[in-house]
Amino acid sequence: MNLQPVRTDAYQGSGSSSSAVQTNRVLRNTYWLLALSMVPTVLGAWLGVSTGLARAMGPGMSLIVFLVGAFGFMFAIEKTKNSAAGVPVLLGFTFFMGIMLSRLVGTVLGLSNGASLIMTAFAGTGAIFLGMATLSTIIKRDLTSMGKWLFIGMIMLLVAGIANIFIQSSALMITLSVIAIGIFSAFILHDLKRVQDGLETNYISATLGVYLSIYNVFQSLLMLLGIFGGQDD
Amino acid sequence: MYQTRPSLNAPVFSAPLMALARFGRVLLGLALLAGAVLLGLLLLAALLLRRAFRGRSSSARASWGWAQAAQPSPRRPTGEVVDVEVREIRTTDAP
């Protein structure tokens, strides 16, 4: 595995072949780092479930922890993405996100078929990712404009999601989870296409975007599987 | 040229029925207005949040991750559960 920091500035290649080499290198590094980022996420989720850390926090406390932790890490990633320190900071962020995931994982593991639901959600997320990665190589048209619409959709999803923390409606949660799977699947396609088109030249930024989309797809799938396939006995 | 006149044989609606129809139209208008206002507010919130995030989707994506984690526990919605106490009813023998 060769994870060398890549400059974010527009690539000043001498020809199309060197540009293609550069794009392939960014894509390869993104896939490697993405695979690596799963390890701290699983470790974080395991730690969170075994210690009951995330479950002990109420919504208010988890908001504060999230704001400080996630935004702090993202700020650090932004500052270090052009240096070798960017990779450990990103892995630290994925560990933190794993801890944040542990509340849901713990709830699903409390079901009698919880482990199989988690494996199903993991397989489903993998299938979506593979599908989107394949699509990104097939689709030839420019998907840049799709990003704006996806962003607006995501913001509306976020507003509705925050409202549902107070409303506590299961029906709205199901609707939002289904919409989230669609939006974040499209985000995976958009992000990978950006790398392939040479618009994203930093693999740490690319990994961060794709990782968060995969994380959200997994969480939504797990939520839906817990609702429709969960067995209490 | 013919001039149209209201027919003398036109069915006459009762006053309460007419009032009900008018009330229905007002209600529909109010619902449409409320929907439009809600949509406008959602769009405004989306625009404000977009400005707050300054187009960086990673922050919004991570925020959605938190918002979803804070949702109610994944349980199948079963509706309201009502506890019903069943008592044995004994009929006294008639004298």
C-alpha cells in the first residue's frame, strides 16, 4: 500500500497519460484508505458497545460531544490533508465515528437476531458501494451539477432529522432512512466520479466524503433492518 | 342572439349545504397556504444551513450521522398499546 500525500491544487500534468496515472493513483489510495478506515470504525463501535459510552450520553450530551469531536477532527483533517499526518487524523476521526455508531449497534445487538442484521446491513452497504463504484466507471456524463441538488436534499434531510429527534415519529424515521439511502448512495457515485474526472486530487478528502456516505448508508440500512427484521425474542 | 338566463328549474341547494361547501373551500385554501408556508420555511432553513456549512458537504454528512443516531430506537411501529384488564364476570343466580 502506497499512501503518499497528494497536493490539492489543480494538477499541472504535462499530458493526458500522466493525468490518468495521477487519477488512478488517487483512486487507488482512496480505496485503500477507505478499507483501512473500517478497522478503527469497528474498534470504536466495539469499544462503545462494550463500555456503554454512547448509550450513557443523552441527546444533549451527544450533541456537544459530536460538535466538539467530529467538527474538531474535520477541522484537523482539513489542516493536515496535504501532509503525512492527514492519514492518522482521518483514522482517528473514523474511530470517533465508530463510537458514535455504537448506540445504534448496541440497540440492534440487543435483538435476538441482531448480529445477523448487522452483517446484512454490512453486506447491503458493500453491495451499494460496489454498484456505485461500477456505475462511476460506466457513466460518462458530468455529475458535478448533481452535487448541488444532493447537498440541498441532504440539508432538508438534516432539518427533518433534527425535528424528528423531538417528534420521535417512527414513520418519519423510516421515510428519512429510505431517502438517506438514496441520497448518500448518489453521493458515493458523485464523489467517486469526481476522483475519476480528476476534480478531486486529494485522496484524504475523497476518502472522508465517501466514508461519511458509506457510514450513513450503513446506519440507515441498519435502522430499517432493525425496524422490519428485528426479533425481540 | 340568445341571452343565457338562470333556469327557473335549477335545483335549489339548501343553505347549510352551501355553507359547508364554502367552508370546505376555505379549509382547502388554508391547507394549501400552510403547505406553501411550510415548504418556504424548509427551503429557507436549507439555504441558511447551506450558508452555515459553506458548501462543505462533509460537515453536513457527519451531522446527519449524528442526527440519525439520535433518532428513536429502531422498533417496529405497532401503534398504541392499550392495557386491558380482564375481569371475570360472575352472574349471580337468580332467586
